[in-house]
Amino acid sequence: MLNQNKILTGVIVGLVLPALGAVLIFHIFKVLAMLGGASGEGFTPNFRERTSIVIALALNLIPMNMFRNRRWDKAMRGVVIVTTILAFAWVGHYSLKLF
């Protein structure tokens, strides 16, 4: 395997993995709702959306750990930078809707 210890590699992985994770999580909830297994009643507005995005962001822990084990510090730094920016964007977007 080629050495991909580059910040750009981390940035790409840090953007693509949460996006795919969010799509997958939203699709799972959609299928569960159609089957009658998931309901949003009783929760605050946007609860499912907010939580799904946080879980998708947490998926970045997997490549961060893999890059750390391979000692790819630059790639790990790219994932951390993107995750931090996305977390601040999440807080900025949902902070008005939380309360």
C-alpha cells in the first residue's frame, strides 16, 4: 500500500466518511419508519436529524485511529481539522434549535 500520509488524504476521508454515514443512517431510519419500527413522536423537533449527524461525525474516529496506528500524523491531522470544522458547523446550525 502506498504511503498516503498527507493532509489532503485526511481531509477527503474526513469529509466523505461522515457524508456516507449520514446518508446510510437516514436511509436506515427511513426503512424502519416504513416498517413501523421507528417513530419520531415524543422527541424534540429535529432530534433524529441532529443525532444522526453527530453519529456520522463520530465515524471519523475510525480513520483517526487507523491513521494513528500507522503513524500517519499528517493524514490524521486532516481528519481532525475537518471534524472540528464540521462539529462547529453543527453547533452553529443547531444551537438556535436546541432550546
